[in-house]
Amino acid sequence: MYAPQPKKLLIMNILEILKHYTDENHRLSQREIGELLEQEYGMKADRKTIKRNLMDLIDLGYELEYSESVRTNRQGQEETMLTDWYLNRPFTDGELRLLIDGLLFSRHIPYSQCRALVKKLEGLSNRYFRSRMGYISTLPNDQPNNVQLFYTIDILDEAIQKGRQVAFCYNEYGVDKKLHPRCTDDGQIREYVVNPYQMAAVNGRYYLICNYDKYDNLSNYRLDRITDIRLLESPAKDRTKVIGLEQGFSLPKHMAEHIYMLAGESIRVAFRAQKSILNDVMDWFGPDIEPFNEQENTVDATVMVNREAMFCWAMQYGRFVELLKPADLREEVGQALREAGKKYKAEQ
């Protein structure tokens, strides 16, 4: 038996029923809402009371949808009936699945925190929503386990908003597959003091785009490798004094030029690619790439890109790409490929 509930909870219980049982494809009549009220909350309410509370919810700003029909009552009078009630949700099921997939296949969120976030997202839909929560148990539990991640994000968000510096330890993996703080030459844990400007997700990783206070260029740090972060009282360096930010910061431009999030200068690069990998080229460089000299099976293109990132990309796609300019980078890639080839040279 349900303990009697105060009548003032009626409107909240009706809202919970709408959240749990309805969407555009699953609607309830006032009679069905009444039945669920009695089954789940032990509350009885007639249709007029339910209708009044439903209209109150609309007045309070909840997006309730319903349909109208006209019927003749016992006195022969026509009256308007409101039925097919459902709650119009801020997220569609497709949008929620997209957000959940983004969490499940991110590479920087520990599994325990990922599960908790997915549960919260599931709570934004109803009983009919079936997310991909079950996939978590089928994926290997090898995600990084930096439990400070969300605290780091909170501190960085505050620092960026207030224009202040932060200090933190930066970690790297050892052969024991665990994170260890970087140390100075004398074995002391190294502390990084940086001027934070932006956080961005790239290739399943979450990065801090900032300026390491000792230098004047941009640096990128993985958020899941940051620990023991502290918000400092000192103001962050003026962006106009950082190389690459003199004319302001454009996140799309930065991401297009730093495809591997490596620090360093961006240069104009020309390369020749087989047409069979054009999809990959567009995925990496986006619409800023400038094709020219199209041939039957190849196309030449230019793009502004981080120099070190272009070296890594040319090595990765060495079978399908020829770096044309600049000459010194072309020679550097060629030398690296020749050295790599020696390692795989067939024994005589």
C-alpha cells in the first residue's frame, strides 16, 4: 500500500508520469494519466483535476502537446476534449544517442565517470529509450583513470573566464602502464605554469590550448594527463603577445592547422595525393585545403598546417602521398622513410 501523498504533489507526479511514459510516439489520455497516478503514487484524481494540473504545467513553461476533439455530452451539448498528452523533450532520441556515443568512444573519460554521465543523459528521455549503455561492458576497461579530469576542467573553465594563470603537474605513461608526473633533471616533480585560452576535443582527446609562460608560442596539453591543477592569482598573458594569437584566436583555424595538436609554427605545404584517399584528406584538413593540378589518379593541393603535424601525416600516408614543398620538409620526410625502409629490408 502506498502512503497517502499530499495533494500539492499531484502536479509533480503528473509531470513525472509525462517524463517517464510519453513522447511523440507514446501519448496518454487524461484517464490513463489518472490510472498511472493511482498505480504508482496511490493518488486518485478526476479528469477535471488532471486537466487543470496539465494546463498549470503549460502555464509554468513546460512544453506539453495534446490534441483536441469535440464530443456531445449527455445533455446534448458539445464540449472540447483534450487528449493524447505528451511532453515535448529538449533532446530527441537520436540526439541523445549521438551524445552518448560521443562519451562511450571518447578516449579521455574514465569508465566510472562515463557510466555516470550516460545515466544522466538517459534520464533526459523516457522508459522507451534504449541507449547504447550496454556497450560499456563490452569495451576493454583500458581507459585512463585520471579521476581529477572533471575537476581540472572546472578549474580551467574558471581560469579562462577570469583571465588567470594555472599551475599543474603533467604526466606520461611508464612501462607499468600507469601515469607518472614529469620530473626535472634532479628528480623533482616539474610544475607547469601556463596561460590558458581554450579547451578543445580532437580525435577523441581533450586538449588545453595555452601558452607555456616561459615562451611566446602556443602549446597543447592533454587534459587527461593533467593533475594537481591550481588556479593562480596572477593574470594570464595578453593573447596579443603570443605568437599565432596576434590577430585573435580562431578555433577552427587552429584545429585545421594542428591536426595532431603538436606545438610549433604553421607553414604553407604542397603535396600530391592519390584520389583514392581524398576522403581522408578532407577529414584531416577540411575545406581550407586548396586543390590544383588534377590528374587522372592524383591531385596536388596546398594547405596551411603545423610543420611537425605535416611530417607525421606524410609518414602516416606515405604510400599514397608525396610531399612537394617546402624542400627541407620534403627531404626530412624522405630521409625518415629511407631509414624506416632499412628496418624492413629483406635479409639477403
